[in-house]
Amino acid sequence: MQNCNETRNSEYYSQEDYPIVEKYDSHVHINSFNPAFLDFAAKNNFRLLSLNVAAPEYVPIEIQQDFAVEHLKKHADRFAYTTSFHIENIGDSSWQERTIGYLRESFARGACGVKVWKNIGMEYKDGKGTFVMIDDPRLDPIWDFIEKNNKTLVGHLGEPKNCWLPLEKMTVKNDREYFAGHPEYHMFLHPEFPSYEKQIEARDNMLAKHPRLRFNGAHLASLEWSLDELAKRLDKFPNMVVDMAERISHIQYQTVQDHQKVYDFFIKYQDRVLYSTDLVFDDSQAPEDFLKHADETWKSHWAFFTSDQVMKAPEVSEKFEALHLPRVVIDKLYRKNAEKWFPLTLTQ
């Protein structure tokens, strides 16, 4: 193994550097008081950002926040979390006041941001039977409050473009598996729902209305299918970054098509992309099975970004060449960008 001085003096990292380099996975979900994931992350030099999310398969966001606050008390040097809020009853006269009150309490408890989910735009309808989109004026006071408090809004808005395609035409295996198992979110089956283009348009409209809002487009901002389209948004919205959670397979797929374009994207936008996985840890699984999966995921991704080897991934049908990004870029993707957008409590 290289020593720390050799690592600092090298232009590139190697697989042997993985355990000694400080890293930050900026999109996980820890829905348990069990510290096993945090302990394992610490052994691998990972800090973690856990996102509360109002997803039906998770426990309520209030309980998710209790999990997060407990971990924050014990591990403030390597753990952070974002809160969330309920979109239901947005038409009530007291909804904005209640929501801002919950966010204010969350910030006081240590939340460094707020997460919104795809139920906005793809699931929830108001009392008039209309889909509530992310640019709905009733949400503007919420974004203003987040901006005023200098917190980051994380938006899982829309879905991969594959979501609007039949299963057999989807580009990566993980999308085919997810939407086969979640037909309620497979928009190809629901043409009466807002289109992919409407989802992206609403998000862009919201950002145009709130140019000073710190925004992290989760899952490559649902523009995972085209780095060109993603680059256009990063150019247009300077207060926007993106995370790669559960979309690295899409980057690998595009690497098969045009390796140089993908490499150039990460060089140009090295300050705007955050490494993340979307790993979910809860009490429904054996910790040892989860930790094995986390270990394999982290090490495979590290090889993709740092090495020059030819790789295979179960989500992508063809082999692809790893990106072999310079150390200075890796440090930003894996730590520095996340520290800027989601500071740990001790550094705020």
C-alpha cells in the first residue's frame, strides 16, 4: 500500500488508496438506530449524508428524523442529514405555517438541508384533483425559508427518462428491475400523468424563480440520459449541483458510447457533481448482508472513477473503460463538493 505522502504526491489515486482517502457519500438512507453502517463507513473513511424522504415504503419522516438526530449526537464529525416535509393538505390555510415550523425545528436539531421527493409531480394531487408540481406557487414560501436559512434543497424530481419507455427499451438493468417491481411509478403505463418534459420544465421553472436557492438535483437531476442536457442546466443555474445516487450505471452506459465525452464532462464540471449511492440501511435486513453490498458498491465505483481498467457492471450490458480521473477531481467528487453543500454540524 502506498503511504500517505505518496498518495498526496501522485496525480492519480489507485485502488490501494481507497481505504486511506477521506470520502463522503452524500445520498444514503439510514432508517435505524443501529450504528453498524456508520461504523463500517468510518472504517472505510466515509462520512455519510442521510436523507429523510416521504416515501411510502419508509417509516414516517418524523421517525426518520429521530434516527438521524440520534446518529448526529454521537457522530457529528462524520454524519449529516436532511429533513423533509409532508406535501399532503397543501391546500389548507395553515399548511405553509406548519411546514415552515417543522423545518425550523429540523434546522434547530441539526438538519443541513431539505429533501423533496417524486411524489411532488408524479403522485400527489390537491383537492381539485390537480397534480402538484414543484413550481407550484404555494411552495414558494418554503423555498424562500430554506434559502433564508442558507440550507440546501435536494430534489428527487421526476424519474430517469427510461421511466417513460417500455421495459425492453430501457438502457440499464437497474431501471428495468425497479419499474418492473414498481409499476405505479412506471410512467409508460400511465400516459395520463405529467410527462417527463413537464417534470423537467417544472423543476427548471422553480429554479428560475429562486436563483439564490442552493439546489442539489438528486439522481443527476433526472437528466441521467444525456450529459449534454445536464451540462445545459449546470450552465444555466449556477447554484445547482447534482448527485449521482443510483445513476452511476447511466454514466457507465454513456461511457460505452463516448468515453471522452464523459471524461470531459467530469473535468469541466468537477465542482458541480457529488459522489453518492442511495444505499438504504434499515432493520429489515441482516447488517452483514447490507455491509457486504455497501463494500462492493463503494469499491466498484472507486475503480470506475480512479482506474483505467476495462470494467463490467451488472446494470450495463457491455464492457466499458473506467474514467481514470485526476486526484484533484476525485477529491472534489468524493468530498470537497459535499462539504460545501452539506457541511457537517461541527463545521457550520
